[in-house]
Amino acid sequence: MSGQTEKKDTGGEEAYMPHKGKNTAMYILAVLAVVIVLVVASIATGILSFGSKEESVTITGAGATFPQPLISKWADAYYNKTDGKVKVNYGGGGSGQGISQILAKTVDFGGTDAPLDYANVTANGILHIPETIGAVVLAYNLPGINYLRLSGPVVAAIFMKNITKWNDPQISALNPGVTLPSNDIATIVRSDSSGTTFVFTGYLKKVDPVWAQLYGQKKSLSWPEGTIAQNGNAGVAQAVQGTSYTIGYIELTYALQNNIRHAALQNHDGYFVNASLETTAAAAAGAGLPAGDGDWSSVNILDRPGANAYPIATFTYILVYKELYNEVSKMNRTAAKALVDFLWWAVHEDGQDYAEQLSYAPLPQSVIELNEDTLKSMTYKGERLL
């Protein structure tokens, strides 16, 4: 009966035994104690992990559309490399947006083809990380014309609307033997604040004194009446591809991906050069660069000397904070480490192999070493992440 002892036959003697239910409970408690000890020990030694080591991370960026095909490729490759643990979202929007969003701390990194002014670098603790080297090309849509040669002053005159016909004598003189049409030239430019525009206008400023006086170098400007404006490199590429007798400036990869013809440009030494990996890399050869936290505002590789140097080449940059913790985004240490690791991977061999596949020039070893020093300087709450 419940609450009483049990009798057992022991050969005539009575024996008293504890109730079986109490024995079972004590056994279960002992097992639980052992399990708890093992779990605590496993967590302490790293055998089990709840959180930090297996935590999934999303890194956000925005800005230049110039390198967007490459950053998108990096994002896919790195997501697979980390077995889905690190996701990189890059929204594009133009260099102006990349700069404004990184300064507002609404993204983890900004993309720009136009270096940040040094006052903002020093005031905010921003670093420049050159990620790749690209070329801006003059994409055109001329039915029946498979090869076109242009010079800097002629390009400036076209975009200032001083040359308005395709068979203008100045264009014809550069293309002997080619019958150019008499149609009006439709110029297509960027509507957003754009690093590609900054690079393009910087080139025109260097090669044409009239452009330098009237327009200078800017991320956005008031174009002459009749100019067609589109958003992003993709928007300009689509407009040129879809409309005959147009010309616009876009990053080389957009021209190649969309099979859009682009002009050979007369370079600093007088040679007509097509944009390619080799000619873009030739423009960057020997470029002297500051430290990651230095003054990048005057850095450019436009109209560089050399028979094989393409004249509208540029570094494009990722902007990040040297100290990654801030009271606005409150980035945690796991995300900070993931960002630094992603950037380290992107600027080294694995990431740069994708650059070459997409017709961006891989970084020279000297620039990779510069980036290594920059990335090693990044901290989270004062502690270095590499």
C-alpha cells in the first residue's frame, strides 16, 4: 500500500525495502547533474557553441554602381564560402549615396569612385580601401559602325553640345575611311550623384581647357539642354543599347555584359587605345597611393603616360570606419569581424580572381599590401580585429 513498506519472502524472515519510486527519482537527478556538468564543460571548451561562433551575419553596403557587378559576385561567392553564415547586401545607388550613407552610419560600408574629402576622413575616422581598378568607356550606338575613334577634346565638345552631328568634321578626321551618318548625336549621362561622372568629368577637365573652365570635375552637374539623364551605369547602358545614334559613358563591364560597342580613345601619348584589363592595368602601374587613413582627394590615374595606358581608368573604393563600434549602428563584434574578414578576402587572390573575370583589373601587389596595413588597423571597441 502507498506510504508503507513492502514485505519480501526471505526464507521466513521479514525484510523492509525502500519504496521503488523514490529510488527512480534519485537516479534521474543524478543523470541530470552529470548532463549539466558535461554541457557546461563543452561550452567552456568550445565543443558546443550557442551564438558567437555559428552566428549568421548580414553586412550592408551601398554606393557606386561602377563596381556593383564585382561586389555582387563577391557577395554570392562569399556566402557560399562561409556556408551561408555571412551575407553581403550591396544596394548600389551611386557614389554620392555611398558617401552619405556611410557618414550617416546607416550602412556598414560605402562604395565610391570619388575619394572622400580629407576633412571628412579625419573628422569621422574613415578609411579608403581600393577594391579594384576599372575603366570608363564611351559606349555608342551607331548602326553599321563597328569601330570608332575619339579624342578627349572631341568627347568634351560632344557632351558640351558643341559637336552635334555624327559626321562632324572633327569626328570624321579621327576616323578616315569611315562613312559616318548625318544624324544628331544624343548624349546620355547619369542623373544620380555618381562616381562614374566624377571620373569622366575629371578626365575631360584634364584634357580640355574649355571643359575645365565651364564644368570642372563633379559627381553631378547641370548638363546642356537636350542631354538625356539616366540612373546608374545600368540605366545609361540600357538607354544607349536601346536607342540609335546615342553615346554615353559607362563602366567597361556594363558595355561587355550588354555587348555594347565602345570607342577607342586617344591617350596621353597619342595612341588610340581600347579599354581592356591590360590597358587599364597599364594606367595604374606605378601609381603612388597614401595610407588608408590619408588624403585620397587628389588620387587619380587619368590620362597617364604610356603607349598602352587607357586614359579613363580609376581605382574604386570601399569606405569603412577604422573603429567599427558606434552608438548609431551598434554593430556587434561578430559582425565587425565578419566585415574585416570579407574585405581581406575580397582584396586578395580569391576575390581578385573574380575581378579579372568581370574585366576589372586586379590590384597590384603594392596596393594589396597597402590594404593589408589598413585592414589590420581596424578595431572594435579599441581591440584590433586582425
